[in-house]
Amino acid sequence: MNAAEPGGGSCRDVLDAVSAFLDGEMREDDCARMREHFQDCGHCLTEVDAYREIKALVARSCGCDPVPDEVRARVVSRLRSVTVQWQIEVREI
């Protein structure tokens, strides 16, 4: 699952950076590498789309209420944990 390495990064690197990518917290050249990877890797594209949907759902559900930093950190940590667990399960197939 380390597809699309040339210029686009490994799947692990890309998935570790999905939140920063979607939140606009990355430099443009890093964003370009992420987009390049998504063009070559359907798995990561599916993952980023899922993250995007989760963010939209949370935004609709929470309105404009600010999320405490501790809660945000726990949610991001859990999402990463689930992603890692899913990656492990996929590798075992």
C-alpha cells in the first residue's frame, strides 16, 4: 500500500497528513504533492473523501460552536487510530 511514491509520498505519510491538508494547514507545495498522490492512489483518495465527509458532518451537527482543543485532539487521535487499524487489517488480507 505504499503506492504513488514518486513525488507524491507514501500512503502512510499522506494519511498522517490528511487533517492538516483538509484544514489548510500545509504549504502549497505539500498540498500539491498530496493531490498528486490522490490522483495515483484510489485508496488514499477514498480516505481523504471520508475525512472530508466527517468534517462536513461535524460542522453541520455542531454549527459554529468552537470545539475545545482537547476534544479536537482526542477526535483526531481516534481517527488516526482507526485508520491505522484499518490499514493493518487490509495488509492482512
